Amino acid sequence: MATRINPCSSSSFKHDIHIPTRRFTIASSRTYRTSKWVSQISSGIHAKRHLELKSSNGYPLNAVPLQDGNPLTEDHIAPQLTERPFISGSESPESTLSITVVGASGDLAKKKIFPALFALFYEDWLPENFAVFGYARTKMTDEELRDMISKTLTCRIDKSANCGDKMDQFLKRCFYHSGQYSSEEHFAELDKKLKEKEGGKLPNRLFYLSIPPNIFVDVVRCASLRASSASGWTRVIVEKPFGRDSQSSGELTRSLKKYLNEDQIFRIDHYLGKELVENLSVLRFSNLVFEPLWSRNYIRNVQLIFSEDFGTEGRGGYFDNYGIIRDIMQNHLLQILALFAMETPVSLDAEDIRNEKVKVLRSMRPLQLEDVIVGQYKGHSKGGQSYPAYTDDPTVPKGSITPTFAAAALFINNARWDGVPFLMKAGKALHTRRAEIRVQFRHVPGNLYKRNFGTDLDKATNELVLRVQPDEAIYLKINNKVPGLGMKLDRSDLNLLYRARYPRGIPDAYERLLLDAIEGERRLFIRSDELDAAWALFTPLLKELEEKKIIPELYPYGSRGPVGAHYLAAKHNVRWGDLSGEEL
């Protein structure tokens, strides 16, 4: 077997194995490409026919079943439907997993990453041999890290099942190393600690970069040179923002690829890990009632809505450098749009799905200024309480014209979606907190009951709503007759309320995405060409907004946003669905 490994070099993360035979995935996500080893491992795997861990696409990740002792072939690799989680026997006992959270003292690590790792441990999704390391500049002991983490851990799923014991077990596997982000020496010290915990087993290492983007490259360089795995895999999760425009995003990608292969970079957008976004493709591709309707022939418009009922609240310094378009629309909402509008992929494999998403993005018209409205919240008093303006935030520069609200109309130039407006709306300090996808269908041709709706045919429009947060739900607005002797029509909801149907609880998006990264499943992560296509849509608009110094329309804190958003919708013969007052 020819193996190429470049230890401790500018490409030391890049371990490639080249053998001209077929490819199999066995045990802890390691890759074997020769049938020579099958006879050696067949007996061990044959005894474990039950796949214990499934990735988000439902395919097996840690083992493959053998059928009746036949030779291992790709035809035998099939998903195993089981509710049982990860069991240590399904991974090679000779491997270990080290997860390093870089920026461990920050809010994201404390509020999301460590709790997500604990939830995976609590549900037995992590391998038997694992350790969690925190790395940051803050001076801290192992015990101080554990004390900090313990304040944010909860047993969300089942509060009565050994919660305290599980917390203690998890915290004992958590360690800390203080160091500078640009210091190779400090990462070499981290490497020594990792090796001590790995105990000579095959080391697999995952780095989560919970840090500002301006130090991504320094950390990747130091980790590559001094703390990468010499024999197992090394992967890096990178948090948004991925640049500010096409140029800076491209520079970041090129810099990262000096030390990483593309398949080692996991660009995370946590909205892709949310349950309702995950369910979007299931709803469409596994229900005959929806897939034939998923085109311009039946859909009048699609709305992607994100709103928060609070302002920047001390994060204005960070937010002012990016604004709502970069912070929400260019990533979260555009990713959801691509998933919604893509053609049926060849399979559920990551590359097949991401290929289709890229096709959608490349088919879209670049945004024009006339199809965009920007706004900024102003101070407002209501019920005896005063709410501050965006520029009242002490971390925001005086006179800032950074948008805190934006609405846009986008179009896809392909046969399926030609002429259908995809309306995005995102804002802070609005009247409610929500994230949802709204699909408004066309009017019924020659509707026999048109007179019962009067002149407002929008009241008779069927609408499919996927509420991503809060209170996850899917509901379909339909027209029906009100019981009685007269002919009175009513608009009602056929609904699926997740809290009623699935009371056990919904995993956090970070749990799903961390698990996928550990197992090498890339379907919910963003590929570099996908990122390039996304920035190509928004960069000309952002450049024009900034060069022309477009003044955002002011709207009161706690309102429904600027009036201009309604004119934009009306321009495309659309009414915003979230303003109807008929919400579930």
C-alpha cells in the first residue's frame, strides 16, 4: 500500500492514501481501498450486523454489514434502520477522538458547543475513547473550565436518567490548555497533551474554530504544523462569517487550503442543522402530494422570513462590520433557498446534494438595488418602556448606516422557477421572533367559490408554512366550508405541531452538525464553490450600497419593519404571509 503523509509541514493535514481499487468505509470513518484486508476484519464485523450510528442522511457511518459471509462489496453497504445509538463495539477500540474547541472561553463555546457535545455524550453518540479540550488565551485550569462548562449543561432529553452521573463523566473528559492563537509553540504543547490522552491509540482530531475570522488562518497554520494527527484524520469546523465579499472569501479559502484539503474544511451554518430545514427535503421528495406541485406551475411565490424581537444589545461592534445582509441573508436564508429550489439529487450523498445546490445558486440573477429594501431600527416608547435605537448602542459608531433590516426579491432563471419571486426578509428589533419558509400557491383557475371570498383572492390562497423556530411546526392553509345550512367558507390549517407530536424534544442544530463532522458527513456543510456562488449574488449589491452610502429607512423598535418592504412585495404582486394575523 502506497501512503503519502507529510508530517509537520504546510500541508501536514493532508494525508492521502492511494490504491487503485474500490473504496469501502469501515469502523471509525477510516478509509480502506483494498480487498486484501477484508478477510482479516470480516469476522470482527460479521458479528456486528447492527449498525449503531446513523448520520443525518440515514446512511451507515461506523460499520458495514456482511451478508451470509459473502465477500464485502459496495452492493452490501446499506442503511440499517435502528433506534440504538453508538456502542463502543461498533468502532475500533484502537482509535480515539480528540475534540479541541478553539476559543473555549467565548459565548458560543459556552452556550452551544460544549452543551451540544454533552448532549451527544448523554445519548451515547460519541465513541468510547474521546476527550474534549478547550483552547484559548484566557488563563484557566482544567477544573475552572469544568466549572464554567457545568453551568450551561442540561439533560434536555430525559431529566430523570442519571443526569448528574453523566455530567460528572463528561466533565472528567474535559481539559484545558491556554495559549496564543498564532503560537506554534503553544500548539505543540497542546499536541503533547492530546497524545497523553490518546494513549497510543489511532488519533482522530477535530478542531472547532469558535473565534473571529481574522485569526482563522493563524490557528489553522499552527494546528497544521504542530497539532495535526500523524496517522488518523484531522478536520476543522469553521464558523461564519466566511469573508465579507467575494474577494475576502476567496482569500480566506485560498489561505485555508494552504494547510487543509477541501474535504477537511467543514464550513458550518447552524441553520442547516435545524430540524425543519432537515425535514424540507423529506417533505418534498418523499410525499407525492408535494413534489408534483414544486414548480412555477403551481407556486406563486416563496418567502424566507427571519425576525428577532431584540436589537444588537452590546454586539453592535461586531454587527456593524457586517450588517443584516451578510449576517443572515447571504448565508442562512440563501442556504435554505438553495435546498428548497434544487432539483432532485442523484442520491443523498453529500456531493450529489451540494452539486444541486450550486446549480441553483449559479442560475440566480445577481441582486439589483431596485429589488432590495434596507432599514434600521430607531428608538421607540411603548407601554411606558423606552427601547433604544441601533445607534444608541455604545459599541456602534455614531451615524452608522449599517442595515438592521433588509428585504429582497430574488429570481432563479431555470425552467422550474422562471418568474417565481423568492422573497427574503430579515431584521432585528421587530415585533416577533420567528424563522419560517412560506410557500404561497397560485389561485384556483375559474374558482367556483370566488364570490364567497369577495375581491381579495389572496384570502383563498393555499399556503404551506414550515416554521423553523420557535415552536417548530408544519401547516397547510386550506379552504373549507363552515358547518351549517349556509355556504360560508373558512380558511383553516392542517397542522403538525412538533411539541405535540414529538414531545421528547428536538436536538439542537449544533448536535447534529458536530456529529456529522465527527463522522465525516458533509451534506450539511458548505463547499467552497457553493460559497463562491453565494457571494457572487450579493457582492455587487453590497458594494453598491456601501459606495452610494444608501441611507436605510428607519422603523420603530418592536414594529413590523419599514414600510418599503410592503411596497417591494406589492411590486411583485405578493403579500407578506407573516403579516396576515392568522398565525397558528
